Amino acid sequence: MCGIVGIVSKKYNILPSLIDGLKNLEYRGYDSAGVAYFINNNLKIIKEKGTVKNLENKIDFKEKVNIGIAHTRWATHGNANKINAHPHNVNHITIVHNGIIENCNELKKDLKDYNYTFKSNTDTEIACAYLSYCYDQNKNIHMTIERFMDKVKGSYAIALLIDNDDKNIYLLKKESPLIIGLGKDTNYIASDITAILNYTNKYISLDDFQYAKVNYKDILVYNKSGDVLKKKINEYKSKNIVTGKAHYKHYMLKEIIEQKKVISNTIFPYLEKGIKSLLKLPNLTKYNQINIIGCGSAMHAGLVAKYLFREFTNTKCEVFLASEFRYQNNFLTTDTFNIFISQSGETADTLQAAKLIKEKKLDSLGIINAKESSITKVVDTSLYIEVGPEISVASTKAYSAQVAILALLVLSHGYRNKTISSKQTESIINEFKKINVFINKMSNKKDQYKMIAKKIYKEEHAFYIGRGLDYALCMEGSLKLKEVSYIHSEAYAAGELKHGAISLINKNMPVFSSATNDKLNSKTVSNLEEVISRGANVFLITDDKNLIDKSYETIIIPNVSIFLKGILVVIPYQLIAYYTAVLKGTNIDKPKNLAKSVTVE
Ligand code: F6R
């Protein structure tokens, strides 16, 4: 939530790159944006409501600027308006901030006693005032930051400028991500590498309670006590992934289409030498129960794995919403293994749940996209999905890659605990090696998806119903439709509908379903008959050609192992949601009220 960029350079005219970086971070928030920079030693702040484009229109790119910080916001404290937009300035201090200051009310009360007044409703202005108050006491930025870190509760990634110091950007970090990118005669700061990939792929990532002083030559990173630290320089390597939108109109479409490549990238290391490669995945045989924890689509990927673990490896598996996990009794014992799934690696609820597991000294694994992200630093080890930056707020390629790697983890576990034979394991590995072909087949049915989108885009409600694995996939399908097309939809276990929710079925209401399991298909189809007879318009995804019927529209997927089916079923769901959103004219890559990286609880 909220994106921060900063640049300090020997050369002039950083403003275009600052705005470019901000645009690449808009997926983190897009309700207002702002920039602060020094020009001839004078501070200038420009802010606008709405997207970075609105801010861009207000900037004079001819100005000779070589140091600046910028921000794109997802409102937490205070409405989305120009006054609440960052940067905030109090006396000598100007900051942009990502995170939440939890004790802001207490700080505000104290600061008011010292005659500070506030223009905005944000916690950020209070943080800025507190920094200003500390700085005014001693005029020493190191002491100021140490005092701030001692006093302020909550999460923060802060980039800070001080009047009369037009050479340096200062950074403070706790629980919200912040990196420093290394360029030639130029250094960058950003919430994540996507903002600055056009300029550098080398970066340092700050840990909690670290701060930094960055100018165009030097980067000094300190711990809270002011000791200079030696930090590792990371290199971001993307596996032939095209950044930017390429020729696509939206990132969402680009990211759906590139799934054939990025899923192969993700799983190839575990397939290339057959079972030998598969066994590079962690050995889970000593555990009695697998817990999977995540939010939104990441949690939905966990539900697919739960089904596979239970059905095919006879292993207890539970899936938890990270936001609930922390506040309930999870009956954790030393023989439970805990898997945290997160594209961003920054989701606050998932991060806190991972910290809880660490405190209890239980074993954990992250399935993560963003390298060096906060969750990777808390879990014991991480398996990375190699999908490159996911920019569209609605997750597509990350979800599919999570499902793919989880399916292989289940397969390796089944092989190890002998619930899946070597022959079956090899045959599934061979199918996974061809996943790009199967995905391509599903992506190529665009005309059918567009036709379905045309049938549903004027509807206000939809259902997704399925059984077993298909129920888990319904949850993801339903989430995709609602978040990008704003059509209200619900995912239901197909057999449960008649216990209440069937009363909502009206004439023409779209009902999506998938039937990918011979044992359950006939029961699912009976449930579809029940809604058809009440007027619903049914769309069924299946590999069973015998289920083709005139009374509903059928999308056929390749007849492959159930380990791959989750990935194939979800592609029609993603593309139908996309084309429906196109017809509705919504802001597809940045749906209203959402942000990509949910760093608040
Ligand atoms: C839905 C979506 C969200 C995320 C969720 C978790 O399309 O993108 O539901 O899946 O916010 O985010 P990560 O995976 O970054 O932890």
C-alpha cells in the first residue's frame, strides 16, 4: 500500500524518472500522488488527487532537479484528497511514508501541547511533525531517527528530506519495504524494485530498525544505534520476462497470456531431471499436519493444495486466512509445517502470521514472488515463483504459479510417503513439462470467452459453484470477476446451494462451474440442472466431453492429471473476468478501492 520513489543524482533532471518510477508503483495505491524536490536549494512540493498522470500534468519537466522523493497513495488515515496526499512537510522536515503509525493519536496530543498544528488527517503528518520536533531539539538527524524509532509504534518506510541539505535523502524502515537502487552517479530509493528496474537491477534492501543516508555517491546504512552496517548488494534477475505492458492494452491481459512462459520458468528446476529434480522440493514427511496461510488469491492457491494433500497423500492439511490465523487457537505443535503464500511477500497479515510461527519456533516455508521481501526474512526458507513483477492488481500469473509449485510439492510428498507411485509421479512430471502447451490451448479460446463476457456483463450477480478441487477454483474465479468487473459474485460448494442461497437464482443469472473429477462430476451436473431449471445461465468448464449439453455453454480443457487441472480451469475464469471488465469499462489494472501490496492489517 502506497509507493515510494526517490532519486539523487549528480546529473540534473531526475523528474521524468521519478514520475516513471511512480507510475510503475501505482499498483500499490493510486488515489493521490505527490513529489518533493530541491531546486536552487529551495524545497518545492507538488501534490494532486487521483493517479500519477494528474500529478505529471502539473510538473514542469524543464526544471533542473537532481534530488527528489515521490509518493503514490492508498488512503488509510484521511480521505483521498490533495491535502492528505504525501509528501508532508513540517518546518525543516519533508517526508513520504508507507505504513501505519499506530500511536499517532498519542503523538498528536503531545505535539499539540508543543503548539504543533495539523493541516491533514494523516498519521504521516504526525510522524513528520514528530521528526521535526526531535530535529529541532538537537539538529542531529541520527539522534532524531533513533528517538523516532524508540517512540513511534506501527510500520513505516519513510523517505525524508531536510531543508538546507539538498544532497541527501534519509530513509527509515520498520515493517514496510524499502530498497536502495545503485546506479552510476545516481542512487535510487523505492518501495520495490519494479519502480527502478528501468535504471538499475542492483539494490540493497533495508531491514527493520535500519536507516540510511543516500546521496549520488554514497549509501550509508545504519542500525538504530547509529553503527554503520555492511549490506549485501542484490541483483534482480528476471528470467526473460518482458517488463512494461508490451503491446497489450492492460497488464492483466499481458500477465494472463504470459502464464505459459512464467509457469514453466517456475517449475522447470523441479522437473528437468524427473523425480531427481522433484526431490529438490522440501521433504515434509516428518510432519503430521501441513498448515497453509495467506490472503485472497494466495489463500485460494492454498485451498487447491489442501485438496491435493488430503486426496492424494493422505496428509492432514488446513488452510488459514492470515488475518484470522493470529487471533485463534490453531492447535500448533512441533509436527505441524507452516507454508506462507504471498506474491508480494509484504502482506501485513501474512507477515504477522509468519512472525507468530517464528516466535513459536515452528518450521516454515514461504512461497513468494518478490525476492528479499519481508516474509522471506521471517520464514525458514522460500520457494520463489519466477513470474516477474505482477503489476495488475488482480493476481493471475502469481496465483497460477503458486498452484503449480504447490502441486509439485504435494507430488514430491506423495512420492516420498509412497501414496503416489513412481510411475504416477513420472507421468505427472511429464505432463507438467508440457504445461505451456496446455496453457496456450486455454488462452487461445478468446472468442468463446468474449462471447460469454458479452452474455454476462450487464448482470449484477453471479455464482460459481463446484465440488472438491472445483470448489477451490470457484473461489478464485469468483474473486477475479468481482474485483475487476464489479459484478457481485459468490463461490459456493455446489451441494450447499440448495440449503439457502438457491433462493437468489434469477432468470439469466450467470452460474459458472467446473467439473474435473469423474467421482463428483455427475453430482455437480445435477446441481447445475437445479439452477438451470430456475432460469440460470450456466457455463461449465470440464475435460469430460460427455458433459457437453445444449442447456449450458461448455469450455473444454485438456484431459490431464488433476494436479494440472487447477491451472487450466482458472485461465477461462481469468479471461472471462477480464473481457467482462473490458465491456464494463472499469479500471482493470487498478480496480477501485484496491491496492496490490496490502501492508496494513
Ligand atoms: C486478488 C489479489 C489479492 C492478493 C492478496 C494477497 O486478485 O491479488 O487477493 O492475492 O492481497 O497478496 P499477496 O499474495 O501479495 O500476499
